[in-house]
Amino acid sequence: MFVRVGDIVREIELLPTKTAEIIKNSLPIRGIVNRWGDEIYFHTDIEVSEEDNSKEVVELGDVAYWIPGKAICIFFGKTPISDDKIRPASAVNVFGKVKGSLEELKSIMDGEEIELFVE
């Protein structure tokens, strides 16, 4: 799976989770970027339940589904509520990991179009 925002394209390695399967089967998915610190997220029509592995702390490059907002999130740094760890607004289902450099993701702004797709 890949994510594209403007000229920025990154591969996302999917994890073996129910959420990853649901997302993969829903591709392509398009939305409008929202920034929250060094996290981008976008709302979807997809509904996913909380998984046993839902996390309140994530790692750099994690791609997750945020249940209350029906949103897909990409973490490339700290959020406004992070301390020494990267913290989402609430627990998320981590379903993938961005491959390659995360640095360019910091240039993505609110309102840009985002797409998850397969080639």
C-alpha cells in the first residue's frame, strides 16, 4: 500500500491485523489532511472496532486507525499531548508502518488531498 500527498509518495508496510485487512479492502481511500503536531490524519467512512492491540503510545512512522474520529493517522513526530513518547488523542489501532524517510511528511499542511492506494 502507498500514501500520496502532492508529490510525496511513501510505501506503507501493512501489519497482519483485522484493521489492515479492512483498510486494504477499502482502497483507494481519499481525504483531506488535518495536522496535529507531527501527525497527519484524515476522516474516512470506514468503521473499525477497537482491537486487542490498540495503543495509547505509538512509534515514529506508525500508521493507525483512530476509532472515535473514523480517521487514518500517520505519526512522524510528537503530537501536542506527547511527553517523551508519541501519544495519539486516544487509543488507535496501529495497522502499518511508513517505509523510508519521514522528513518530507513534515511539509504536509492542513487541507491537502491525501490518498491511500495500491499499484
